[in-house]
Amino acid sequence: MIEKLKSGAYRVRLYHHGRYVGSETFRRKTDAVLYARTQTVKLATGLWVASTESAATVGEWMTAWQEGWMSLKPSTVTRYKGLLDNQVLSTWRLKPLTAVAPSEVRAWAARLVSTASVSTAGNALGLLRQSLDAVVAEGHLARNPADKVRLPKLARSEPAPLTHAQLWSLVEAARDERDKVLLLVLGYGGMRWSEVVALRIGD
């Protein structure tokens, strides 16, 4: 619904299933008509979000979101807060919720993998995804921009075993005879450390 105000401006009042959901005011009628059409489509497809609700930043939202952590274990809360302070909010604190793009989340996740452990990067991404899931559940975002973002796969480094010469140089450098034998067993047996220390004379 578009109505002309006494000031000459045009107000668009939006309704969905007979319920008033919001309004915007424009100086030109053409802008009001275009806005009404696009928002009507978004309402019909479930992509509409109230502008006043979506204006909050990620940092503001997460401050409120943390109030729901009361049921979590203290150790979990401490871990979550550490991730928020060190990995998440340092990048996203001032970003408006509606301005978070999947491409930005993907680039951020890639940087985390290169600067922190894969475990830390995965936990930080998971925490951001959880918080944005809550935004969607509250109706402040239509979709979660972190929903389909996955950590990049790191290229696995090839093993670099010692050469025969390197292994024997190491053996010769060992002073204790038992250490020499241990190095040879490790070098040629391909055994894990836990398997080697479990060996007995009878073996």
C-alpha cells in the first residue's frame, strides 16, 4: 500500500497475510513503487527482513546471544568467549548482520586455517554459524551466510623418511648401545613409538 503524505513524500506500508509488517518513506513515487514491488516479492518468497531488526552489527547480536549461554558448562563458556574474542569478533564485531556475505566468511575461514590450527578454525567457524542460525531463527536474517561455508582442505605433506646414510649417521652419533638399536628398529621397522616402548626381550 502506497500513500502520499502531506509533506509530499510517499509512504509504503507492507502487509503480509493481512498483518502489518513495516513501512518505508520515499521522496519520489517511482522509488516507493519499486520498493513496494521488490519487498512484496521478498515477502512472498520468505526473504523479507525488517530493516530495523537487521541493522544490528554482529558484535551487538553476539552480546545479546551470549545471554543464552547460562545453561552451558563454565568450561564451555570460557572456550566460546575465547573464540569470540580472538577469532570471531576481531573480524566481525562492527559488521552489520545483513552485510555478512558468504564469500567474506569463506575468505575469513581460509585465513584462520593459515594462521591458527585447523581445530581452532573449525570451532570459530562453527560458533559464527551457530550465532547466525539464531539470527535466522529470530527472523532478523533470511539466510545464514555461513551455512554452506566449509574449511579449505589443506594439502597433505608427503613423508620425508631418512636416507640410509642419514639414519646410520644418527646411529653413530648415539652413545648408548641400546639407543643405537632403538634407532635402527625405528628406522627400519616402521613401528610406532608406543609399539617400540612396549617391546620386551622375549619379542
